[in-house]
Amino acid sequence: MDVEEIRKMAEQGKYEFSKHAERERELDMLSLWEVESALKNCEIIEDYPDDLRGASCLVVGFCGHKPVHAVCAMKTDPDELLFITVYDPSKQPHKWKNNYRERR
């Protein structure tokens, strides 16, 4: 997956949330604006090229000081980003280190 393409799709609003991603986003009280803002400057921290659902990756971005993780994949019809899950990793600090970029 290409981080520049992820950033571009987020900035242009070309994305869709899976039901799971929408539920997780709401549970962590992340607004759409926070997700978009964080993904405009995100970085890929894990790559899943052989995922059964299709190639995907985990990205981290920040809206101010608030971290946002998203597992995303590219859809081809229409051309847009699919959020498989979206969450605030600071709500699970025991799972992350290095500013939410590495698993413990």
C-alpha cells in the first residue's frame, strides 16, 4: 500500500468505513474530522500484503496530540479507501510503545 495514496484519499474524502470501523470510531469518540486530519499526515506502521480480505495496512496519524490508528485497504470500484477498523490507541497504552508505532 502507498502512504501517499492513503493520505490523498483521506484528504479528498474518498473513503468508506466498514461497520466494524464505524462502531470502533464511535466507541472511541473519534470524529470524522479527527480521522481525516490524522490520516492526512499518517505513516504506515504495519503492512499486511497477504490479508485474506485483500492487501491492507495499519497506519498511525495524529490530530493534534491525539493518536489515531486505522487499518485500511484500497477499493477499486469505486476507487476509495476502506477503513477496516479505526480506533484511538491511547485508550490501550499497554499494547503500544514508541508513540503508538510499535506493539509491546
